[in-house]
Amino acid sequence: MDSKDKDHILSLKVMRLTRPSLFTGLSVGCDARDLPGEHLNADVRADIAIPQGLPNTGVGHMLLLPQSFGNIYLGETFSCCLCVHNDGKDTVREVSIKAVLQMSNQRVPLLGEDDNEMLHQLEGNETINEVIQHEVKDIGTHILVCAVSYLSASGDRLNFRKFFKFQVMKPLDVKTKFYNAESDEVYLEAGVQNITSGPLCLEKVELEPSPYFSVTPMNKVLPDSNTLVFGRMNVVNPHDTRQYLYCLKPRAEARSNPAALRQATSIGKLDIVWRTNMGDRGRLQTSQLQRMTPQYGDVRVTVERIPSVVRLEEQFEVCLSITNICERTLELHLEFLGGGGGSVWSGVSSRSLPSLQPGQSVSLSLPLVPLQTGLQTIAGIRLTDTFLKRAYNYENLAQVFITNEKSKEQEEFFSKWVNDST
């Protein structure tokens, strides 16, 4: 029998369990020479919700219990208390309480769905309280369905249901950017924005990498310290954003398989833990973050070693790694390109390289002579696939700083030459 057909002796109330908030008092004062005189100031001093000596701060020292259902955000734990009260004087038996949370695509039982359900006996004017909790993992409309079944004093089996509808909103907006380095490293920039109505304290923002990568956070003041660049308390006000940076390096087993590394689009997921201004905890995990893999063609050229500073007209060497990332054996021919701006290659202008099997690499140490001072881009190279007659030009491999300061050996040579001449 439904509640629409008969009045029930039992009543059901649902109260959400949340932390209280600080009461904000409204203090209206005036100068003693104004028309109200001291009447308004006396009312402020007599208000128990306004701290003594701090009438104009607006923040009270008393706690206020929730006056409404409030906002529920994704990642928080939804807690509520189901209260069933016997409004009559007769004893009712076999009282059963069930609670189900319905979403758009699933139904989650919270209370009373197991086979060993406990049936209560409720005397007159007595109450049964049940607390349920559920970690909210979906946004959108949620409906809490509560059903009460009992055996009345006359032996009739009665039941009724109540529905409570609420919305789950998104607390954070996460935006990501990826930067693919020539050394196979991937830099992730993550912006975490607070889109709630109150401040949040971000306790943890970590990146859980995929099996292909290891991660190094770059958000600390020093690498070995636990102090973040945001300060000791990482509090984010509404609509503010925190920027996080992570460096992902390929693992050794991933480096040995360049073809698999090139197809590794998933780099991991962010794990975010926060607390509200009253200490309520929330946790959110993103889905797998996807990057756009760089397109290298059939051949990849990387700089393994190069000096950062060189002296003018002093020969130096750059070490290049040439990798075959296609599925066939490559026969390559190397040529030096001119027009590097600040340096020229030294030695034989072209050569044939040994055959490269799929996934195989070869390292070359090539000499250059710097000709201009300043930050200069080194001269480029051209690799030609002798089978397909396809050429690959690499013109912006690296940069070096060229200085005209004389070395100690040069100063000693010129000093000796001048002394011998005189």
C-alpha cells in the first residue's frame, strides 16, 4: 500500500551530514555624533555572534548548521542520515529501510539490499537512525530513493517511498598542454582551476605515469625539498588557477623499442586531492591523458652531446644519434649543409652510413668550426635514403654560444711569439 492511499504511522526524514560553517554577522554601526547615536553600536556589542573587539570583520566565532541541502561536487563523499520516527503509540514490527541512489546510467544500492537485512521493532515515539555514505563519481542529476516497509499493529504490511533529487557539479576544471622534446622527454603543463563557490586547499596534485614513462614533478622550490613554489598552504580561491609542470622520461625498456614509444599516446592520469575551507575532503582522478605523438618519418636524428660554450675558430665536436624507426632496413647517405650562420662543418663533406636495421641506431661525432660570436645555430645535415631516393633535411639541430675570449694556451702562444720577435 502506497503513502498516497493511506496515512502512515511512520515518518521519514533525510538530513545531509555536512560540516558546519562560520556564521557571518551583519554589523551596522555609526558615528556617535550621527542621528542614531550609540543605539546601533550598542546593538553590535550586544550581538553574541559578532566577536568582541572585532565588530567590523564580518567573520563570527560561532558555527552555523547547514540550512539547506547545499552543493555536492564530484569527488566528495555524500553522507546523509535517514530518520524513521514512530508518530503513534502502537508498536510496529519488521521495519525495513532501503535506500538506492539512481544516476542516469546506473543504480547503486546504499542500504537494505543485502540478504541479511536487519528488521527493527519500533515502539511508540521512538526513532531509527541510519547513516549512509557514497563517494560521488558522476556529475549530473542524482535521485536518492528511500523506501520504508513495516508491519502495523493490526498486522497489515505497509510501505511508502520518498524521492530526493540533487545535482552533482564539477569542482575543478583541468586543462593540459604537452611539449615533446627531441630527447624523447614529454613536458606536461596542467592548469587546475577552482570552479566551486569557496576556496579549496589542494593537498596533492600528482601525475601517475603510464608504464612507458617515469615522472619528475617540477613544482618544488628545490628538487630535494618538500616545499612547493605555491607556498606552505596551497589555497586556491574561486576561479583561480594553479599551474603544474611535470617532466616524463621514457623508461629504459621503452627506449629500446622506438616504434612502441612513438605509438605511446597515453602518458598517465592526474590524481588530485583537496579540502574545503571547513575540512571536507575530495578526490578526483582524470582519465588517461593523451598526447599527439611527434612525426619523425622513417629516420630520427637527435643530439646526444654538444658543448654549450665554444671559442671562436676553435674546432669542436657534436655527437648525433641516427635511428631507423621504420620497418625496413635503411641505406643512408650523409651530406653536410651550409648556411648554418655561425659555424661550418670540417672534414669530408659526404659519406655513406652503415646499414641500419629497424630500431637500430648509429652515433656519429662530427667536427665543426665556429665563425661568428653569439648564440648560433649549428650547420645542418641531409640524410638520403638511397633506395627510395628520399632526402631528409635537419637544419635546426642545436644551438651553441660562441665567444671570442682567448684560451690560456692561446695567450701563452702569442706572448711567446711576441717575446721571440723582439
